[in-house]
Amino acid sequence: MDYMQLVLEILRDGLSCPVVTDIPADRPGRLVMVTLDGDNSNEYLLRPRLMLTCWGTSDRDAFGLTLTALDVLSEAALDHDLLSAVERESVSQEEWSRNGQARFMALVSLTINTDE
């Protein structure tokens, strides 16, 4: 199972901005990038640790987008066939982003049931 694709689909369905795995050359003002930070999977459960990097038009917008993305994942865990748990590990502001770009990051651990 491609858990990254699962997460991308959930976030794309729940957010009103692009959700990507790489920063596009023409990055829009609002964007969520999902990257793998670690993996503690076994044969029964997929346990990826993901970083959500969220850009917004202001610090407030970026923070709100980060919280919304986390809520979308948490809500999906309540009724999705495969996604069974979402654990928020941390939310932090990127203070040193270039050109005054507003950016927040959230580290999240997921529990995904294997489909076998």
C-alpha cells in the first residue's frame, strides 16, 4: 500500500489549496507539502511519521492551514477503512523562511492498517 498517496488524497479532498510532495517552481501563496520523516511499520501496521509543511499568505493563515490539515487527517481516522490513528507530535513555526514567507510545520504519526 502506498500510504503517501492515501495521505495526499485525504488532504487534497479536505483542503482548498494544493497538496504536494515537492515544492513546485511556481509555488502558490498557500500550499501543503507532505514528506516522510520516519517509518516504524511492521507486517500488520504501517506507522509512517510525516512532516506537513504549510505555507500561507500570513503567519496566521499558515498556522490556520496547519491546524486544518491536522484536523482533516484526524477526522479521516474516525471513519476511513485503513487510516486508524493520527497522533500530532508537534507544530512549530519556521522563523527563518526566506522572503518573509509564512510557514508552519507539523509532525504527525499515523497508524494505517495493511490491506492484506
